[in-house]
Amino acid sequence: MSATLSPTRARAALRTSARISVELLLVLVMLAASLWLLGRIWSVVWPLVVGLLLTTLTWPPARFLRRHGWSPALAASAVTVLFLLVAVGVVALIAVPVASQSGELTDGVVEGLQKLREWAAGPPLNIGDDQITKAMDTAVARAQDGLGSMVTAVVTGVSTVVNGLITAVLALFLMFFFLKDGPRFLPWLARQLPGRLATDVPTVAARSWDTLGAFVRSQAAVGLLDAVLIGLGLWIVGVPLVLPLAVLTFVSAFVPIIGALFAGLVAVLIALVSNGLTDALIVLAVIVVVQQLEGNVFQPMIQSRGLGLHAAVVLLAVTLGGSLAGIVGSLLAVPVAALIAVVWNYVRDQLSEPCEESDEEPMGVPA
């Protein structure tokens, strides 16, 4: 005999589904409003983000000086001046030459993609499908636009910073104040918040800061090692444009997985155009070896702990960030996803019920 549908249970399930749908809709509306507000005040938020990222890199030397008797203001001033000198040196020694070769780099990538299309159209593949040709044309167009934007971002700071010197100056001043007064922020924040928020918000902020600092410093160190080793390999093989390719490798390290593939593809295409197929295969082998060393040696040694994000989450985050905000979105996607994971894990821990230990003996285990 078939079971009949219970009207009471059906109405209860419908009411529950409606309530959950309304609550979810409200959350999505709040999220959309937050993103809209963020876009409206982005000119203020962006210097703050850049200042925080710079502070994660410069905080270790500032902390070292403070622990050795330097006053907070003096330590922050010394580190800020040193950072400014290093930045000026990088611009003079690296950014200017890279800017002068950016056009050659873009042209080389486009020519390499054209060669790949010609090779695919000939034997043994003999691919003549119009969709393949259209896809290759799209790739060429994107390479011309995207690579030029990437090189511009490498040269000038990262995308929006190029809009004006004011943004860079604001970020530098914010970095100084973060270095000087950063440790006093969480106690001050705890005093401003009522009740349980006085504990929860500073705790989440501290964990987020640790996660962000670990990500930026480890990616910078790994990216620098990748850039040096791959640049050295390109120089030995005799590939041109070694300096811009090395800089591109360093910046791409901040976009996990996709960044390494992009930088490697550019290097192989430049080698294919300038030196031929044999040297391109050698460059490919060098990149594969360096990437294996990075994944199995460099990152375990440098990173104290991982971000706790699955590779699929990283790919989706980078794709979504790139589609929403271009290069800036790709660069910020993974740290933002990691910060969201920190908040989610903390909320989940607070909402979880503690497991009650049973006094009964497990079945099958003798007393």
C-alpha cells in the first residue's frame, strides 16, 4: 500500500522553504548593497588595501626594531624610509627597463599564438574548424589587451595605483601609521564594541591579519625564487626579454595556479618565436622543474601553514575575481577567499555544539 502525503508535513516543509528563501534573499541583497557601497568608496578603500598589503611585508623588520628598544614612531619611520628607498631603486633599475620592453613582449606573445594556430592548421592535426580559428583570434586579442595591462600593472604598482600619485602617497602614509600604531588597534577596537563583539571581532581580525601576512610574505618569497631561477634559465638558454619575463613571473606568483600557467605560457611563446621549437621545449622543461621545486620544496619550507583552501576554490576565486575586477580582482581573489574562510571557520566554531562524551563502552570493545 503506497504512503499518502501528509498535508501537515507538506505545509511545514513549504513554510520552512519559504522562510529560508526569504532569509537567503535578504543575505544576497545585503551582499549586493555592500559590493555597491564598496565600489562607490573604492578610491578610499584601495589605498587602505595597498597599505595593509605593504604593512604585511614591512611589519617583520619593524617588529624586530621595536623588540630591540626602538620606539614605535622611530621604528616605523626607519622602515618606511627604507621601503621608499627600495621602491625607488626597483623603479629605476627594473620598472623603467620593463616598460621599454613591454611592447616587444606583447608582440612576441601575439606572434607565438599565431605560430601555434598555423601549426594546428597543418599536419598532422589539420585543424581547420572555424571555431578553433575564432578562438585563436580571441586569444590573440586578449593577449594584446591583457598582457599590456599586466605589464602596466607590474611597472606602476598594481592597476589602480597608476591612477595617481595621491593613491601611492596615501598608501605609504597608511603603512607608516599601521606600523606605528598597529598593535594598539585591537585593544582599542575591543573597548569600542559591546558585549560579545568585544571578543569576537578582535579575534577574527587577529586571525585575518595572520592569514593575510602569511600569504603575502610567502607568495613574495616564492615568487622571488621563481623569478630568479626561471630568469636564470632563460638567460642561459639565450631567450630575449629576460627581465620583463622574470618580473612577470614574480607578479604572477600572487595569483596561485593560474598565474604560474600564464607566466610559463608567455615565456614558452617568447622562446618559440625568438629561438625556435627546441629552445621553447627547454624553457618549458625549466619552468616545469622550477614549478615542481616550488610545490614540493619552496612552499613547504617558506609557508608556516597553508591557507586551508582547496585548489578548486582557488581556481573559482581567481576566475570570479578576474571577471569582476580584472587584474586587481585576480590578485586580491585568493587573500579575500582566505579571509572569508577565516570568518566562516570562526563562526562555525562558535555555532557548533560541543560533542558530549558518552560514558558507555563502545560496542565490540571489552571493558
